[in-house]
Amino acid sequence: MRAFLLASALLLVTLPNGSAEPLTLDTVLQRTVQKNLAIRKARLDLERAAGRRLVLHAVALPDAIIGAVGGDQGGHRAGQKANTPFGFGYGGLIQPLFNAAIPASWRRGNIEVLIAEQQLNMAMVEQLYTARVAFYSGVYNRSLVQLGQEQRQHLQGITDTQKARYESGLAQRGTFIGAEMQTRELDPRIAAADRGYQGAALQLANIMGDDLTGRTPLPELESDLSFKSIPLDVDAATAAAMNRRADLKLARLLVRAANEEERIMEAAYYPLITAQLAGEYIPVSGIRRQSEGSPHRSDDIVSSELREGAAYSWRVIDNGRVTGAVRQRRSAREINEILLHKMEADVPRDLARIRNNLDAMAKNHASLGQATAAADQTTSVVNENLSGGVTTQLESRLAENASLEIRTELLSLAYQQSLALAELDRVTGRYFQFSDDRSQNMP
């Protein structure tokens, strides 16, 4: 069985099903490879393709048959026993000497396994990409929950201060009620983020093949989203994607398979020559068969014999049957070629789009980074003035909301960049590919 080349960071740690231990991205990807149902099905399809290869190779192999017959010959005949048991063996062998379909059928059988391998690769890429996106979604929503809770705790401190001032007669009741309302406004936001986190955890459990009956807790995620500058060379990434992507390899294999199937169909235009060998073995003598009209009784005696020769057949008129099948396979090959060219043309466009998105995110992050310090300073000043009764509750609310929105936008940029990097790895084929060199299959 061929080995797998891990092209991205995957995974040495395997946790038991239903473990409450926090999961890292590496662990999620590793468990997905091991237990995902779609990947397991693709592995079984690979074994089925190996059997299909044997069937396609069999056209070049000899066809042999052996058998044995036994019985009892009875009756009254002068000089013969009343009952004479008998038995004999027979066999035959047919070996193709010339069949134009043999080379193409042999290559088609090999391609069948390659197709199944790339289908397994594609299943892995899709499932790992889906798991990675779900993981980032869970981490993002968990970070939103933490951010909302921190902001609520901060606002709760302001509310407690206003409550103390109100009870001391230093502030109006409306100021205290406004601060309390501002604090409670975050509750729906935090609840929505928590539901998003639970949904992502459930999706991850399903992808990893965990028990979804409720007997085990949903996985806990352990990671933080961070933003960093990622340069992208589109030309180099395009060249790497053309060589690594499983879907491109599969499309090329489908073109080759359709071409070989066309040649198999065209083989019916040519003659078929086979060598034939047949024989019968009679262990005893004196066994007779029903007379065939010969004047000599010796001609009715069955004895061992061996026959050999060659057979030749050539279909001269097929009424368009072969021609129609050839044209049908040629059409399938041309369609596959068109789809392959389209997929190859989409690669540089997708990479250019991802690069533009990454560049736009980097510019937005730089501008928001500058705005964060100013927003924090403004919020601090406004809250101090609110405590002194200089500013209103509305100004404090606007300042706090602006600070929260900026921090939320920074977190969203980190989340969007993580999704863009996950898509970049999928577009460039950095997840998995088959390799005959086992020395390269180390993380």
C-alpha cells in the first residue's frame, strides 16, 4: 500500500474519542484522517480499484479450464463385464497471441488505481479543509465570547461605580440605569457567539467521526487567532499547484483513462488471434462410446488425446456498433480535456484573488492597529469624565462601542486571514498527495 506525504502540519497526538482535553488544529486534522467516514470510504474504493485492475489485466492472461468426469458403464456385451466404472479428466487453455486491446487495457487497469488514489487524496483534502474551517470558526466564536465577557466585566465595573454614586446622591438615577442597560446589551451578542462555537464544535465532532449520541462531551478547542503578514508569490504558487493538486492530477488521469478506453474500443477493428490447447486423459483402456457408424469397433474406443492449434477471428462488418462506441469515448475524452484546461486556468486567478484579499486585510489591520490605541485612550478619558460627571452616559456608550467594534474587527481580520490561508493550502495542494518515496512521508 502506498504511503501518504503530509504536506501540511499533521500530527502526532491522537486523543481518545470523547476526550474532554482541548484540541489543537494538529490533533483535529490527525483524527479526521484516521476516523472520517468519507476518507474511510475512499480507502475502501482504493481496494476496489485494485480488483478492477486485475480484471482489466486479465485480457492478456491465459484462460484455462480443467475438469473430471466419472461414471459406470453397464450392459451385456460379449467378452465384457456387466458393469465397468470409468473416469477421465479434461482441460483446455486459450492464450491470446494478438489482441489490439491488450496494451490499452493493461494501461487502463493501472490508471484505475491511480484514479482511486487521487480520489482518496481529494476526499482527504476536502475533509481536512472543512475541518480546518470549522476549527477556525470555533476558535473565532470562542474569542468573540471571551472578548464580549471582558467588555461586559469592564462595563459592569462602570455600572457598579455609577450605582455607588447614585446611592451616595452624586449621580442621577438615569445615569445608573443607562450604564446597566449598556452592560446588558452585550448578553445577546455573547449568546450568539457561544451558539456559533457550539455549532462549530458539533461540526468538528461529526467530521472527526466522534460519538454524537450525547454520551460524550463536544470537543474543546485550544488555539488563538493572530494576524501576521503573509507574502504570496503567485507564479511560484501556481507552478507548485500544477504539480501537487489532487483534483488536477485526477482530471489528467480521467483524460488518459478516456483515451485508453477509446483505444480499447478501436481494438475491435483488428483481428483476434489466440492459441488453443485442449486434451483429454483416460487413465484406463477399453472404454467404449456409442458407435458413430464406423465399420471398425476399434473406432469406438475412447483414449487420451491432446489437441493444439490457433484460432483467428475478425469482425468485418459491425453496422456502426464499434464506430459509435469509439466516438462516444472520444467525446468523453474531449470533454475531460476542456474541464482540465478550465481548472488549470482557474489556478492563477484563484491565487491572485487570495493574494489581493491578503493584501487588503494587511492594510485594514495596519489602519485598525493605529485606531485601537486612539480608541482605548478616548474610552479611558470619557470614563474618567463620566465618573466626575463631566460627560454623559451617551458619550461613554459611544466610546465603549467604538472600542469594542475595533477589537472585534481586528479579531475578524485574523479569522478571515486564517480562512484565506486554509483556502491557499487547498488551492496549492498542500494537504496530501501520494508518494512512493517513504522517506518523504515524515512530518
